[in-house]
Amino acid sequence: MTSRRMVSLVTGTLVMAVLLPILLSIWLARYQAEQRFHHELASYTQRINQLASVVIDESKTALKDINRIDSQTCDPAHLQAMRRVAFTYRFVQEVLFVKGSQALCSSLEQESHVSPFPAPERVNSEGYRFWFTPSNDLGINHYMIAMSHRDHMVVLDPRSFIDVLPLASWSIDSAVIGLTRNRVVVSSAPLSLAVWQHMRDGNLTRYEEAGIVYSMLRNPQSNFAVVVWASSHPMKAASNQQLLLWLPVGILVSLLAAALMLRLLRRLQSPRARLLDAIHSREFTVCYQPIIRLSDDKFVGAEALVRWPQADGSLLRPDVFIPLAEQTGLISEITRLVIDKVFSEMGDWLHQHPDYHISINLAAEDIADNALLALLTARCQRYQVSPRQIALEITERGFADPQRTAPIVEQFHHAGHPIYIDDFGTGYSSLSYLQNLTVDVLKIDKSFVDALEYNAVAPHIIDMAKHLQLEMVAEGIETECQAQWLREHGVHYGQGWLYSKALPGNELQSWCETVRGSTVARAAR
Ligand code: C2E
Ligand code: MG
Ligand code: MG
């Protein structure tokens, strides 16, 4: 993956990393508040269900208790026993003695005035009969639950079913609904029948409508359902409170993630990462600057110079990125790329013109690369180009350690590649390496060519090259005067803007076609 893609990926991740913890903290605050609220409702429903079961169980015990007494004739002992049961069992309001459907006496009256009971609304599997009735011996119009077994009946206040204090700080309402007739037996506040029917039909344990949250629990054994409900407002208030707790955590995590991602982003956008991308996507191009024989101004070859095209269409010069590639250990990859391009662009042309050559610049690290010679040899063979046509330019820095480099340079030379010393005289190094190395050509640096008229260095370089029997190429010739001076002093070849700037491969080939026959200098002028 290119670092540009990585940058977009990391940027996307950065946005996510910043947003996600904040969104998560908002969600968490809401979730926690909701969970707590629903848990509170559910546990309140449970507690009402438990209490209702206790009331029914206790009523059964009360009935068993009264049914056990011997005298059942409404005599004082019988009445006394019924009153004792009504008094002892806290949920029992009244105990009646019923024969058939008629109540004969009760814990309240020696002679009961209650009108005959209709058929029971429900008879459970244990034989207990149930009514929901306003009949009682006090004549108070209040619906009660009557439960009977054998000849006794206990009367219960349904309000005791929901007599449970909510643990929450907010108000909760509740209702108990008898499932036989779908009748609200008791409720702390009116329950919407539509809501109840909706929950019953959908068998929903939780439901929310118009800002009210409902919770339902069925008790199939006792054939009733408990519904509790509360406004969702406290849940929202709790959610905001939770947010105050979680949001700072979310923001902190966001900031940490952002810092981490920015660091990664900065690393991905580093010049080395960009250079590596350019190598992998083979963005580099090669231009060729003609080298001219000064004696007759004839084209003899060209120097391959690497270029890095930028997104804005400009070409980045090698002075900028070659040092970076050298520092970051990427130079040999660039050199291989240049060699590949030189052969793919100019291989056939060199094969057709065996007297032309291309010189390739090598960095100090390239000389240590043992596989480079094999690569050059393979390419020369594939394109049927003589190694003589591929010269290698090595700067003085490349010869810094002659003991180590000399044998390798010798191998290149032995394979047939001419060796050029590039930028000669600018490396401030000892000239002793010249004695130990097999060098063919010395390139006089542009700085000496620029200063021919007032600097006395160039003549000394020329004398030395002559003494060592090296050919010379003068770099950076910009004026005819310079060319004339160099020619007169016996410099063999030259390159520079006087003749041509570095050109793309195809342009160099057509440039050579144009100037063929005429001398280069005349054609360029
Ligand atoms: P160099 O090998 O000494 O190449 C000559 C430089 O002088 C080139 O600059 C060329 O464009 C420039 N030049 C030639 N004639 C003139 C002229 O008349 N006037 C002026 N002002 N400049 C002229 P460029 O292409 O920017 O290359 C700079 C240096 O980068 C090269 O110096 C070489 O050391 C290095 N380089 C270029 N290509 C490669 C490469 O493929 N590998 C390596 N390792 N280094 C390279
Ligand atoms: Mg060069
Ligand atoms: Mg040079």
C-alpha cells in the first residue's frame, strides 16, 4: 500500500478515532441510564408479583385454617374463629361462612346480609373459587377479591397487591390485571386499556408510548398480570447526568487517539515515505544530456540523469532527493530503477548505434552492491549492447575507501564498463586513489568550467589527466568561449546547455537525428 493511501486510511481512522470515543461515551451514558431505568421498572414489577403471590398464599392458609374448625353453625365459637382468622391474617378483611351461594354469617355479622353469590368467575386447579365483588356485610361499595374453599370465604382488598414502595426516586404506577376477564383488578392510576391490550396481544414485557415506559409480567399460575409504568423523563435526566461522567473520558480518549494518529500521519508523510512510494510506483523518469566531442562537435553519448515528476507537473531535481535517498538507504533502489529505464528506453537505440554510449551515475553505496554488475551484464546481453556503451560515473566520494572499492570498480572495468570520475576536484579527497584505480575518464566539474578565465585550477586538472592518460569530459559548458578554451587545452568531450539540456529518451534520439551530419554546436545555435 502506498503511503498516500495509508495517509487517507490514517486520516479516515483519525476522524473515526476522534469521533468514536465521543459517540461511544454518549451511547454509553444513554445505555447505562436506560438499563438502570428498565431494571428499576422490572424489579418493581417483580416485587408486586411476589407480594400478590404472598397475599394469595396467605389467603389459602387462612381458608385452610378456618375450614379446620369443628363447629360450623354460626355459633359464638364459629364466629370467634372467623374473627380470629380475619384479625390474624393481615391481608384478610372479612371471613364468611357460605352454604351453597348464600353467606350465613361472617367475621363482621352473626347473620350475614350479603346477597347470594353468583357462579364463581374462576375456579383454579386446586378448587379455590374467585369473585371480584362489591358485596360485603358493611354495605360499602368497594370491589374486593373473594376467595372461597369448601364452606368458607375470605375477602381481600386488591390494593394490598400493589402495596409496594418503589425503590426509585421517581414515581412509578402499577396495576394488576385479572387475565380471565381482562379486568383491571387494582391500579394506582388509570391504565390505558389500549396500551394493555397492545402489550398483551404482542406478549411484550417492555413498551414505550408517548413518553411513558411500561413493563409487564404475567403470572400464569395465579392468572394475573402486573403492569408498571413511569414517565421516561427521569431516564433522560439520568442519561444527561451519566454523560457528564462519560463525556470527559470520551474526550480524553479522543485526544489520545488523535495524538497517536497524528504521529503516525506525520511519519507516513515523511520525505522517506514519499521517496519509497515513488520507488515502488516507479514514478522516476530519466533524462539524457548529450556529450559532445569537442574536436568536431559530434555527438558521442549522453549522461542519464534521474528526475522525479511531482503532482503539480514540475520535475524535482536529483540534487534534492539523491542526498535524501543516500541518507535513507534507498539510493540503490533508485539506481536499479535508472538502469532499468536506460535499457528499456535506450537499449535498442544503443544496439543500433554501437559507437554511442550512455553514462549512468552511481552513488558510493552502489559500488558496494555486488549484484549491480550482474544486473548490468544481464541487461547488456538482453539488449545486445556492448558493456563499453554503458559508462559508470562515480564521484570522488565513491572512492573514499579505495582498499574496499578498488577491487569492485576493477570488476566493473574488467567487464568492459568505462569508469568516469564525476565532479572531479570537488571532493577534497586525496588524489592517491587515482594511482590504484582503473579509471578511464575524468569529468571536470562545472564549477571549474564556470571559472575558466580567472581560476587557475582547470589547467592543472587537465595536465594531471593528460599525465595519467585519462580522457576528459567538461561539465556545464554554457558558452562558446568556454568550449573554445577547453578545445584548445585538449579536453576531449563536453556537455552543457550550450549544446542541450537533458532530454527525455525519445527526444534525445530525434535530437541526434536532427543534428546528424551537421555539427552539434552549429545545429544547437
Ligand atoms: P552530475 O552527474 O554532475 O550531472 C550534471 C548536472 O549538471 C546535472 O544536474 C545537469 O543537468 C547539470 N548541468 C549540465 N549542464 C549544465 C549547464 O550547462 N548548466 C547548468 N547550470 N547545469 C548543467 P542534475 O540533473 O540536476 O543532477 C545533479 C546531480 O545529481 C548529478 O550531477 C549527479 O551527481 C546526481 N544524479 C543525477 N542523476 C543521478 C542518478 O541517476 N544516480 C545518482 N546516484 N546520482 C544522480
Ligand atoms: Mg554525473
Ligand atoms: Mg558532475
